Amino acid sequence: MSYLIAVVALVGALCVVDLVLTLGVVRRLREHTKLLDALYEAVDLMGGPPAAGGRLGVGDVAGDFEVTTADGARLTRDLLPEGTVVAFLSPDCRGCHERLPAFASWAAGQNRSRVLAVVDDRAGDPTEMIATLRPVAQVIVDGAMSGAFGVQAYPTFLQVAAGGRLLASAPEISRLPAGAPA
């Protein structure tokens, strides 16, 4: 009987040690997440890395483009209104699907002419994203348009001035000046 009590006590002690170690790992992961968030903020405040390699930095102007929205309207870089938010999304991107509801909710409270969703049609079926975004944003289905803005990863959210000059870039809508809650 005492042997059984000793085994139960040992297993219980091992479980407690495992729990303490797991909580330590979770705490450490949270610290790393905060550090990575701070790094994102620092890079965004500095305008991101230099424009070399195709990525636009704050103040750079997007390349020329001429596209047609899902509603049939013609859009060019020079037709972008001041403060336009441009979201680059891809149907095969898990992060894009995770951020889609928050972006659509944010966009529903905005002037539709100042919200542009660019859905990459080179990978996956864009039908679901288009259906979600079309009521709240101008939707463009064109994978090549990411080149005009130097987008290298999905999702990417940009805020641009009239004429396509980059004002801000972020991996989430809430990190843009336009996306921050009032």
C-alpha cells in the first residue's frame, strides 16, 4: 500500500513540475510576442527596410497600374483618393482568412471608395474573399498588382496618399493609423 502511495506522490510531483515548466514556456512565448510586436512597430516607424528588392518604404510612390474592380470600375494609381487603405490578401493564406472578418468589419464603417481589397488570384479560389469584401470595399482580383506596391507577404495592409504615395504599412488593419480605433 505504501508503495502505491509513493508512486501516486511521484506522479503527482512530476505533473506539478511539468505544469510549472509549461507555464514558464507560455510566459516566455508571450514575452517574445511582445518583443516581435515592438520590432514590427520600430520597423514601421522607420519606414520599413529600404525600397531595394521591390518593397516600398514610407514616402515611396507605388508603380503605375490600371485595373478593373469586381464592379467594373477602372482604377489607376492616380485615381486613388487621399487616405485609401489597400489590403493585399490571398485565398491560400491562413493569416488572410484569420484577419478577413476584422478587416471586413472595419471596412463596413468606412467610405467604400477609400477601401481597396486586392485578392491574389494566382493561388486558391478567391470566391469566398470576394463575396465577403465586395459589399464593403472595392475589390480587385489581380495577383500581379502586388508588384506595383512592392508587396512581398500576405496579408499586407497599406495606407496611401492621393497618387499612390505610401503613408503606412502593417500586417494587420489595427496597426494602420486609419485602422486604429477612434
